[in-house]
Amino acid sequence: MSRRATKIVATLGPASSDPALLEQMIRAGVNVVRLNFSHGKAQDHIDRAQMVREAAKRAGREVAIMADLQGPKIRVGKFAEGKIFLEPGQTFTMDASRDTLGDQDGVGLDYKALPREVKAGDVLLLNDGLIVITVDDVQGEAIHTTVKLGGELSSNKGINKQGGGLSAPALTAKDMDDIRTAMSFKADYVAVSFPKSATDMEMARQLCIVACEGGHKPALIAKIERAEAIPRLEEILLASDGIMVARGDLAVEVGNAVVPALQKRMIKLAREHDRVVITATQMMESMITNPVPTRAEVSDVANAVLDGTDAVMLSAETAAGKYPLETVVEMAKICLAAEGGESFKLEANFTGKSFIRIDHAIAMGALFTAHHMGAKAIVALTDSGSTALWMSRHLIRVPIYALTSKVATQRKMTLYRNVRPLLMDTSADRDTALARAESDLKKLDIVQTGDIYAITCGEPMGSSGGANMLKICRVE
């Protein structure tokens, strides 16, 4: 079993939709499969979710499915020739009322509110910031601009306003339909695009609850990609189960140079508040066309690992790239190597802290004891996954094995750093469950005779949020 602590999120797409290839990718280290709802119809996602479940079963590993919502379409319209080339200094008009295809002089807008949200002097960035235009003036529905930084602009490319300030709601009518689709196949995670406040996340959670079948509750990930989200980062985080450092749109709005420090801050804040964090965008970008990553990409992935991210994410690399399997293999190697170079002081994490909850104190006690006694494993018998989540917020070289009787909990925990979730019947009486746990650990060659391990559970067994026992065991 892999000793890699950092998890890998891979996006499913045309390049990775072969069932045999997907199975290989899961075996190579994919822990979470992302379905990008910006592309495809509802039935496409339902079919792909089924394919993921079947591939995971063949691979003998449980993976989580993340439904990534499209969010508001702040985009230009379509061009008659599919694309144009903008030259620096030329004028270009974006017209919300235009109903004809675009040309060299102008194009329509998918985002009809844009003329009311910009003014002369504003800077707009198209196609992930590769094209920069300044607003000269707004007349009715038409925005007249001058191109500052030119380049190729194709149909439906995104628009960002430098510094943020566009009012598009995080959840569109399409997103609401997509949430229903995601709940039909019980997506484990739902990623919300462009949230600006806690209210956006609370609304998404309510929509998931309404759409859920059989009481299934997905975990919510807030994608931090708007300038407006930064001042309200903590409130968005607390309304979510985790965040994604979505460096693409975020960099366009706040500037590339600001993002690395923001990334470190977000990872630290997420860990402090017992939330998961995914680092995303262009992590292995060159491997879309090349069989090996650049040295800079290796450093980028490794630094995210050293900062304590739960997961690193692949987007186009696995969705549309030439080397999806090789990319996963390379990323897994980088993560493992970076983890070997981590330095940490576990005691520093506990200094000045107090624990009000018994289950939280038990989780921290297990970490502290396992670290100092050189335990081979920490084992958490968990119903909801909370104990394993708390343990995973602290960097420690002792692997955490989370044993649960619920498949939904097992899948959710696949994203937690340093947690290896296993399915086991934990409903028996305490002594039977503990004996069964040790037997399973021995069968998996996790522990051997003479090894020490720490185990936590709750009494009565099978109750959620009730970890109240820590036992240190030596394998007979």
C-alpha cells in the first residue's frame, strides 16, 4: 500500500475516458476523480461517474468523485471563423445586444450584465489574462476598448476584470440543475466556482440537501478564484468543508505575483480550521504535450506538498493531454519525494491549545503518543471521518488508517492528507471491533509482531462523533 500522504485529484476528459486507462490511473495514484461540469451533458456525467465506480472496483481501491460546477459564464460570444487575432493598439467592441457572430472588429457577450459593470479606464483580461484590453467608453450595451496586449481570441473565452468587481452570482440555473445531476450519482464532493461569500456556499449546501437522495450529504469545496473572495476568505472557509486554490482565474484578477503568498496563506488557514485544501491549475501543464514535467513544475508541486496541501490537482493534463497516465505517475513520485524532506515539530502544534471536545482531545492524544513511541500506525475507527480529519491536520510521518463501515465516509476520506481509508464493520462490540482491526492490519502487512500502534474508537460503537477511547497496542 502506498505510503504517499498527499492525494492526487485528476480530471476526467476525452484523454482519460477509456475504462482500462482510468483503472491504470487509479492504480498509479489517483485518489479523487474530478468531473468538470463546464463540458458535457447531464447523461455524460452520469455515465462517467458509473465508469469511475467500476474502474475503482476493478482496481480494488475506493476513490471519491468531485462534481466541479461551471459557475457564471463570464465569456465572449462566438466568432464566425471560430477565432480572430487581436493586434496591440486596435479597437475592439464587445456588445451585449449583438446577435450576429463576431469578427475582427467586435463580438457579442454571454455575460449580458458586463456593460453595466465596467467604465472607462477599467482593464479587462481575456483568455486567462493572455489578452489585455482597456475600456475607452461604454455606450448602451456596447463596450468600446483598445487592445493593449494582443493575441489569438477564440469563441467563448473567459473575461476577467482586473481587481475583480463583476457581480455574477456564484450559482447559476445551470449549476442548480448540475447539483441535481451530481446528487443522482451521489458525488462525494461538490466544488463551487467563483463564491464571493459564505452565503454562496450556504446556498449550495441547501441545494445539495434538497437534491440528495437517501440522506447523502456531499462535502463542499469553495474554489477561491475571485478577488472579492480574498477579504472574506475565512468566512467562506468556515461555510465549506474545504477550499481549492484555483490559481488560474485568481491570478488573472489579483495578479500573478500575489498568488504564491496567497496559496501559502490559504493552505495554512485551511489546516488551522480543520478544512481540506486542494492546490490546482497548471501544476504539470507541460505534460499536456510532453512526457516529462519541467523542473519548475516539479518545484511547484513539491512546494505545495511542503506547505501542507491535502491534494494536488491535474486539469487538462489528464482531461485532454497526451500523457494522462505518465502525468499521474510523475506527480505521485514528486509528492512522495517532497514528503521525505518535510521537517515538522509536532509539539509546536499543541502549544497553548486547549481541547473542549473529548473526541478532539483523543485525536490529538493519539498523534502525540504515536509520534513519541515510534508507532507503525495510527488507527481511527470512525463513523463520520471527523477523527481522521483532525489527525490529518498535523504533519506527522506515522500513517493514519481510518476504518469505517460506511462507503460514503471512506470515499470522503480519500482526500484527507496522510489518511488511508479502509472499509470495515465497526458495529460490533468494542473488543471484537478492536481485534478485527488488528487482524485486518496484519493481513494488509501494515503491522507485524512486536509493532506498536495507536487506536481510537468511541463507545458505544457505531455512533457518530463519539471517539472517547485511545488504546496503545503491541502486536502479539
